[in-house]
Amino acid sequence: MLPFDIVEYQERLEKTKRRMEAKGVEVLLLTDPANINYLSGYDAWSFYVHQALVVIIDEPQPIWIGRHQDASGARSKTWIYDENIIDYPDYYVQSETYHPMAFMGEILKQIGHGNRTVGVEMDHYYFSAKAYQRLIQSLPDATFKDASLLVNEIRLIKSDQEIEYMKRAAIIAEKAMSEGVKTIRPDVRECDTAANIYYHIASGTPEYGGDYPAIVPLLPSGENTSTPHLTWSERTFQEGDSVIIELAGCYKRYHVPLARTVSVGQPTDMLQQIAPFVIEGMNEVFDAVKPGMTCGEVEEVWRNKMKKRGVEKEARLGYSVGLNYPPDWGEHTASLRAGDSTILQPNMTFHFIPALWYANYGIEISETFRVTEEGCESFTTYPRELIINDPFQIDADGKIS
Amino acid sequence: MLPFDIVEYQERLEKTKRRMEAKGVEVLLLTDPANINYLSGYDAWSFYVHQALVVIIDEPQPIWIGRHQDASGARSKTWIYDENIIDYPDYYVQSETYHPMAFMGEILKQIGHGNRTVGVEMDHYYFSAKAYQRLIQSLPDATFKDASLLVNEIRLIKSDQEIEYMKRAAIIAEKAMSEGVKTIRPDVRECDTAANIYYHIASGTPEYGGDYPAIVPLLPSGENTSTPHLTWSERTFQEGDSVIIELAGCYKRYHVPLARTVSVGQPTDMLQQIAPFVIEGMNEVFDAVKPGMTCGEVEEVWRNKMKKRGVEKEARLGYSVGLNYPPDWGEHTASLRAGDSTILQPNMTFHFIPALWYANYGIEISETFRVTEEGCESFTTYPRELIINDPFQIDADGKIS
């Protein structure tokens, strides 16, 4: 049932323990659901209540602690022995009196780890300010360390099996993009295009069923393309609009994001002018990336190329991507931006998204690449271009030819 | 463009300020995207980076603070004046050096609120332990108070316009459920049923386009029905399986959850025995709920009825629901459980989910109701029953009759 061989989980655990040792962390309390999944295989939409995977440096197995009703999932969907699955009663859920982190602290004390150095993920969504307060209160003799990204940094380099899952996610991403693009024509609502995209994301292919991506398909159109994170609405596409589709295919929680910009009819002069620059810049970066470069140097390749075109970009160009859960598919480690000194190594994977946003329009053409032994390769072969859906070429059954 | 009249936003803001005054909070820094939306209209998938809406007790307008690239969305999608939209540069994003909360603290100091009493949402997903640390560090002269649920409690009672949006969400929920159920038969993959459900959730109806729900459709089948929060997989349905569908229709971020259990072929004896008890219990609760009761008393109605049947349930029976964002559609205020003293009032809305999970099966039949002047009413009319899809009655084109 597990998506990886048990040996792979054990190797991940060993790497985690080596990093814990290096950082002086004896007990690692993980709350990032991607890290929990990475080490245990646990996969459920239970991260909206407090839960944790606890790695103890001198214990062979991690401990899962979560809500009573979720424990059966932890027993059946992980390689952890049943006795290491510990659950809290339901009255701890969203209560002003009881807090799951106080329960977890008690458990750590009971099993003799109340006075150790505890690493926590200080800046993660699923480790709130109060979670930290309650954990500290219940473990007065423990020492706390910020262990943010300790596991995320191991996740930077993917195994061959992880790459295989991302290749499947890429096939799903391409299919969803292609099916979504087909539906874009005047008078179609954003929500109907989104529905088609999500259908294919979830259904996947006959060989590989899709999983839900950590971010829903983003689909701004018209002037809304000037803002990156607007989700779909009931707005209908109009001739002359551009539409940005940013989506990810997802397979067993591994993501391959992909973005394209679609013009409804002939593109505006501005879009026609800017699109080739973006594509040239992308081509140049894909040609340049190789192991040994830093993430900052990748950004420099883009920046130098764009400077000649008079184009500047404030935001980062991309980020490490792979296994994840809502609300983000990015791994929060390496970013393709000035000053990031992460050295590229084979099987690192990045979403490269040199998007540009202006006052009343924007353009996004993005791909996800893998660093190879000699260079890099895109996970997708979807044409790297501004897509033009010309509404004057609609055939009898409403399809754009 | 805004989903509510500006007067409604101003009333919400006034209520918030009255509660701030009562709790001695002068500056309220909201990080819950539902609360941000509730007061400002802001709606985007930007909550994966730090952002806040700041309500200052003696200022007429809230201040939105977020990432530079999201500011154009805040300008165009809220009723806040442009000068109250403040953005931080991209190098603050997921950086080990810079933190957006330090930026926000600096802003509060610059505009003269560095020494006031600041309320924060201590147990919210989007207010991490580190966010709190950095905010405190940057505001050494401020006093901090836990203002968790301050706005959520206002959200408990819906306006007529909010109820109208939930009615539209209910129509979408029923359609998605009905279309999903139709696809369930032997050898169909969970992911294909999920794809159909999500298609209808997003597309909605010709009148009302759907929005993305805060939780994806949950769709365990077979033995996985013993665990509530498993998402879909590539598993194919088998004759004799049961399948649980828990979904929500969503309209302009307002949710109406709905769950049903579907038997693939004739149900097991256990399911046949338990289903009528669950439905009887639901009927009894829907008959009993009226304004003036407490949430705890609602739970008691259920518990007394079930005791006669020898059925016990550990988890809460439901919770307040409405406007929300991932990872949860529940509002984290009132729960239908023993000891909850919230008094029911007209236009409170609850997801009533008396689900039961056993060692190797489970049953979920749930509905969302509104408290009315005299009693309560379900948002949906979808038959309250165990659904039996008998694979022996498949017609020529594969549809179950």
C-alpha cells in the first residue's frame, strides 16, 4: 500500500537523524504534513487539526500523534508499528480548554523525553503560535530549537522513485493544461474551464489516477491577469482577453506545476511584444542550468538576458517543488533568486516561473525541471509559447480548431 | 465586484470594533483568510505567504499588508482605499533572514501604533510560532492579547445575503453529490468519481458558478471507510464495498457540506443495521433544534436517542460552517458536542455530521442546517438515506438505473 519501499523510508529517517545530531536536536516534532508523509507514508486530510510525527534520535521508529478518528488511517497507511500510533480524544479538537500540544507534551514526558532538546518547525502553517506556547508549557524541562526545514532540506534531492512519480504528475499536468486550454473561448465562464482542468487533474490517465494539488488551478482572465493568485470566478472570457492558467499535476502528493498564458483571439500588442522575451529567457535558463551552479546564478542568467530587453522582475523566479499539501506546493527551501547559495545537484526539481505582472495585464509561462547529471530537463513537452485561441476559428460543435 | 454591499462590510467592522473594545484590543492583526475576507472582501490564494488585515480601533478603514505581487488583488478586490494597501518586497518570502511579520511590526510603529494592545489569532494556521516571535520582537512596546475567534464569533450568525450564498452552495452540493453517486459502480476508480464530483463543484450551475471548497471531496471506499479523512486514490470500487462521499458545495467562499454513504451492491448486514439508526437520530435532531437551545443540548438529543440503540459516538456531531479557506470549512467556534454552551440563534448554520467509524467500516450521512425563527431547516433536500447502487442493474451504456 505504501508508495515507497520501506527501505526508502528508513533511509529518509536515517538522514533525518544525522541532521538532528548535527543540529543538536534529540526529539524532532514534525507538523508539516509533507514531512510527516515523507518519513512515515501518512497521507490524509487531517492536518486541519493538530497532529505530529515525532522522531526520537535513539528510537528506531517515529511516533504518530493525532486525533482519535484519524489513528486508524495512521495504522493502515504508514510503516509505523501500531504501538507508536497515539491518539488524543475528540474533546481536544478546537477547544478553548484543551490543546493537543499539551497532550503531546504529556506523552513525551511519560515516555521519558521531557528533558531533551526538542526541535520544532517554527514557521510552518500547522504549528501555530499557541501550539508552541502549549507545548513549551507542558514541557518545562525541555530545550527548544527551531528545526524549520530540517527535513525539507533532505527533500531537495529526489530519489528515482520520486522522479518517476513526478513524471506521472507531469503527464497529468500536460493533459489538464491541454483540456483546459481547449475550453477557452468567448462567453465561457472561468469556473467551467477550471472544472475541466480539475476533472483531468483528479482523473489523471487510465494508467495513473491523479491526486489533488496543494493549490487549486489559478485562472485569472482579462485585467485580473495583473494579479497572480486570484482563483476562478464566474467571469466569462471576452475576445481580446488573456487568460493565465497555473496548475499542477499531482501523483501520490508529488507535484509538477505548469503555467501558460492563453489569448482569446489576437493578443494585445503588449502581450505580443513581451511573450517572446519570456520564452527566450526561459530557453536561455534551460540551456544554462547544470549541477554546481547556485540558485542565485540561475537567476542571474535570466536577469542578464532580460536586462537587454528592458524587462525587470521583482519576485523570485522559482522554487524547489515536489511532495506537498495545501496551502503550498513549494518546498520552502531553495528559491531561484539573487543571493540564494543553494548549489544545484542532480535530481533537484524546481518550478521555474518567470512571471511578469503589470498594471492591467500579466504573463505566466512556467515549467518544472529536474537537474540532471549534465544539465537540466523539463518534465513537460507542452509547447513553450503564448497560446492563441482564435475565436474566429470555432467549428460547428464549438471546438476551437 | 464585491460579493456584499459596502454597508454590510462596515457593519461587520463595527461589530469587530465593539468586540475589540470589550476585550481591550486596540489593534487587531487578523491572519485567518476567512476573517480577512469577511471584513475586507479580499479573496485570493495568497495565504501561503504571511499576510494580515489590521483593524485599528480608532481608524475608519482596515489596513491590508501582504506580498507585493498580491497587492493589486487587494486594491481591486476589496473596499479598502489604495493607501491602506501596504506590501512587502519579495525577498521577505520564505527567507531565513527577513520575516514579513517584522515588516508588519515596523509599519505599525511607523504609523504610531507600536505601543498599543495588539490582538492576534494565536491558534490559526496562518499565524505560525515564528510569526508571533518576529512580531513581538519588532514591537517591544506593544502588549499582546490572544484575539482568537474574535471575528469568527461574529461570523456565527449569518446575514440574509450570506444565507442566500449558502443556498446556492447547497444546490451545487446536491448536484455534485448526485453526479458523483451516479459514477459509483464496480471497477470504477475513486479518482474518477472524485473528478466528476469536483467538476460539478467548480462548474456549479448555469446560474451560479462554483468555487473551490476548503476541503477536497473525501472519498474512502471499502475498509478505508473506517477512517474519516482519507482522500481519493486509484483504488477501484468492488461489489460489496461501501463508499463515503463527504463534499461541500461552495459559492463565493460559503460552504454547504453534505455527506452520504453509498453501497456498491447490497449493503452488508452491519451497514443495513446501523443506517436506519443514524437516519432516525438525524430526523430526531432536525425536529428538535430550535433557537434558545445550546449546542450541548443538541448533542444530548442525539446521544439519548442513540443510547437506546446501543450506539455511541466519541467525536463531536458537528460545527458551525460558512465562509472559509483551506484547510478547513469549519469555523472553529461552536461545536455540537457535550458541554458546548453556545445558544442557538436564527441564521446560525451547522454541518451536522453524526458519522460513525468502526474497525473496518464506517457510515457518514450528514447535512448542513440553518437555525430558523422556530426550528431549523436543512439546506439540502437530497434523500436522507443509505444509497444502494446495485451493480446488477446497470443498463447498456453503463449507467446504474
